[in-house]
Amino acid sequence: MMENRRSFLAVLASVGAPVMLFARRISAQLPAPTPASGQNPRPPENPDARDPEAPMPKSGAKAILEANEKDIKKNVEKLYALASELKTEVEKTDSVQVLSLGLVKKAEEIEKLAHEIKTRAKG
């Protein structure tokens, strides 16, 4: 009975694998389905959102840029302070020991703040 199962599984694997690869190759060559004519392919995520390429009013754009600049400077100062604290704590810690949970949480906070600064700097 065991020999029959083994031979069945061997045949199944040897036949099934090439069939699956062939089916995958064929499906990769098929064009993506297109929506019916008259339908919008993607509904707008937020109809109230402005076109990102539309020019902003001068006074509003300048105020937003200045607010972003102040926020970035504030966040950079906070990032510097957190990084300095982390450096001090790491220097106090024995390198043979496992890092404390506080150090890991502070590193994660630094990472989040750096990502926020990067996002704001991109605009």
C-alpha cells in the first residue's frame, strides 16, 4: 500500500509541477482585463482633493512652506536631542549585554521622527 502511495505522489509531482509552470507562464502573457466602455477604470479616491499639479495661490503656498520649514527645524532639533540621548545611553551600556527596551523604544522614536522629517521635506 505504501509503495502505491509513493508512486502516485511521485507521478503527481512530476506531472503537476510542469503543468503549474505552464499555466503560470500562459496567465502571465494574458492582457489585463479592461473595464467596459463608459466606465471609469479607477474611481477618484477623494473627489474633494485638489489636483497636485494645479498651481497653489502664492500667499497660501508661501504660508504652507514657511510652516513646513518651521516644523522641519523643530523636528530636526528634537531628532538631534533624541540621538544624543541615545548615544549617551549606549555608551553607558555594556556592549556584551542585551540592549534595554528603553534603548530600542528610543531608537524607534528616532526612526519615526526621521521618517516624518523626510516626508515633510519631500513636500
